[in-house]
Amino acid sequence: MAERAIYPVFQPIVDLSTHAVVGVEALARGPAGSALETPDALFAAAIEAGLLTELDQLCYARALETVRDAGPPVPPLVFVNAEPAGLSQPMSPDLAAVVRSSLPFRIVLEFTERALTSRPAAVLRLADLVHSVGNAVALDDVGADPASLAFLPLVEPDVVKLDMHLIRDPYSPKTQATAAAVVGYADRSGATVLAEGIETPDDEVNAAALGARWGQGWLFGRPGPLETLLGREYAKSPAVSNAVPGLEPVYGDTPFAIASHRHPVRVAGPDMADALIDHVVASLGERGRQSIVLCAINEPGRPSRWLPRLTGAADHFTYLALLSGSALPDVADVQIQRIEEKDPLREETVISVLTEDGSMALCMKSLRPESAGDPGSIQFVHSQNRHVVHPILRNMMRRFGTW
């Protein structure tokens, strides 16, 4: 660490239709011939020494420096692997200096699906930061864990990397289902599908048939110094996405404000509101195990009636998270976040769900007594429009601690 002795190698990523190089993935190596040369040994030693964040940021900085200082031609995109735990911390002086320097390429920050399913709020916050400065986000190893598919519309990666096992077993029902979900997301969002682990011409054919537009693997080049790519054709300004992720219009600071901008607000008495919540909670069990469920637990809606049913089914969902202005009991497999005192979300009850097949949000607020004959009346919006529900889910997720 003191000697900054990290030596990145680079593997090309190509356009499957032209074989032009669209970018490179940077991979960290320790000093050649040492016990820490391989990434497994290097990162295991960093964990043991309590220096994982410092090492992760050093690897990131060394990769960007190496490409920046190599001189033309420069790959259009540089993919860099990152752990949310490391990049959720303040940047080191080295990393800050290189990120803020004039870089002749775009950075694609690459997360594993493990990070996505374990710390979605951290990944979402970093994705927001990356997109805000014009760079891009990739999600790695998609298909290794089917649960990650449900998070795709929430984090909005620009590039989705199919796990190499899908290319090896292209005809299985699991592979076909995963590919269909990823390609469906790409069609809706404009993201690019990239297949990893392409070693043979047959692998390349399978990757294209599964919907990949770009490819990576030994067939196109093994990891090595950047100089090994001299003479290769570089694609000109390849677009990682046809859309601009995370920049949906913001119509308010709360889910109700977002929903009411696109849908009419309805009014109900307490009994009707209870019946609607009962219906929504019951329907969650029909949406399958790959469901992301985020709720704001406040008044109105008498949560003491339905919350135990929801938390009792926590193991049925991929991810269940609760926001509340008051203390909630700890529940296994449920992430809980206290809402800040001045947050207007404290006045709302929200049940929102995201699945591969659909989205839904129920947003409720009490009517002020002076604006309703019955002070128990509740105003609500029930949306199944993904262009409304996805911003609601992101709005809620950004209130959770990242680490």
C-alpha cells in the first residue's frame, strides 16, 4: 500500500457485431512473483489487515491513472470493479485527484449482484453519483443469483453483464428465463447486455442468441498490459445506454407527491382504507419470491392491523424494508430505518413493490380536519404504472443508510 504497488491488467470488451473494442475491464494484480500477486490473495490480506477500503480505492486509482497516462489511442470505456463499502467512504487524495483530472475516457463502475442484493441503498447512492458526473454503472454476474433481477429497474445499470455460466448452459429453462428478464429490462431502459466468459466461437453465437450486444472473454483477448491492445480497432464513442438513468422528473419529496402528480387522488373512510390495504398486502404473496417491497409505516392506515402479516412473510420476498417515524421491533430478514423528524414522509403510509412482472404503489395521507367533514378521511393514490412506481421506490430507498 505504501509503495502503491498495484499493477492493473486489462481485458478487452468488444462489440459482437464488429469485434471493435468498446472498452477494457481493469483487473488488479499485486507485485509479480510475490505472495500477493493474485487478486484473491491480495484482497484476503487486505481484509485481514483491515485495509479493504484503502486497497479498493488504490486499485481504482491505479487503473484510471494507467489508462490516462498511456497516451493515444485510449479505450473509450474503462470498466472498474468496486465494492460499495469502499466507495461509500470519502475518496482518498490519490483517487480524488485522478477522478477530477481530465480523463479521455468514460468510467463504468462495476458492481457485483452480491453487492446489489446485500446493500441496495449503497449501490443506488453510488449509481446516482456516477451518473451525475456523466459516467456509467454496470452490474456484474447477473444470473448467478436470480434475486438480483428484481433490483434492475431500481438501480438502473447502464450495462448488464450476463454470468458466464449462462453462456455455458444456454438451453436450460433458468438461462432462458434470466436472459428474457435481462433483455426485457434492456429493451425498456436502453441498457446494453454484455456476455462474460466467451472462450469459443460457439460461446459467441450463444451470447448473441441470448441477447448480448457486447462480449468479453479469452476469445477476444486475455488480461494483460494495455500495450497488448495496440493495433486493435477501437469503437468510436460507444453508447452504453440509450437512456439517461436516474434522472426522472421529481415532482415532490415524498411518494404521495410523486404519485399524485400522475394519478387522481381519491378519498376514503377508515374502513375503506383498511379494505384496500388488506387487498394490497394479500396480493404481495401472489407476486412471487423475487419481490422488492418498501413500506413507510406511519398513520394513516392503522398499521398495527396489517404490519405483522407483512413482516411475518418476510422470507417470501427478496428484500423487505420499512421506514417509520416511530420505533419498530426488529424482525429477521427486514431492514428498518427511522425517518428523520422533519421528513414529510412521516405523514404518509406507503406500500410499494417491484417485481420482474410488474410494479405497484399505494400511497396514503390523512386529510386535514379543516378540509374534510370527517377527520378520519384518508386521501390515497394507487398506481401500477412503472414510470410512477420506480421513482417512488428510489425516493424511499435513498432514505436508507448506505452502510
